[in-house]
Amino acid sequence: MMAMHTRRNTAEIGTLVRLLREKRGLTQLQLAARAGVTDTTVRSVERASKTPHRATLAAIAAALGTTAEKLRGGSTEAEPDDAVRMLDDDAFLGWDELS
């Protein structure tokens, strides 16, 4: 089945940020320090309590070793349980492998 490109919503971006942060063994405070934002900002992004500004998302993405564009959108399959494109080196990784 052909993959279609979609934009992720704020909740999906927050989940990806959290999963990537945890995969890298970082606390919210450590990620915030690396990104030059507050831990409150990281918490807000992860909880999807607000949509992050472009510069904020770019800083968080860079601190996680990826790009804001890769966090915002990517290839998804028609079935929600299909593998999610991993943001490291464009490798393919399922949700189970991220957690």
C-alpha cells in the first residue's frame, strides 16, 4: 500500500517528542537545557497543551537529533498500527521499539 504524507497533530507531535526523549534517556529538564527552552515548555509540548512555535519545535527537534519537519509530518500507512517512520536516519521503527 502506498504511504501518504500527512501532517501530525499537536498530540501526535507531543507523543513523538516524549518517546524520542525517553529513547535518548533524557529528562524533560535535560531536553529543555539542550534545546534552550524551559522544562515547562517541554512539558507543554509533550502534553499537547499548546501548539509550539516553529522556533521552539525546531530547537526541541535539534536537541533530539532530528528536524521540526520530520516531527510535523511524515509517512503514515492507512492502518494506525502500522510502523511509524523513525526520525533517526530515516530508519523505519514501530511504536514498540520506541518505548
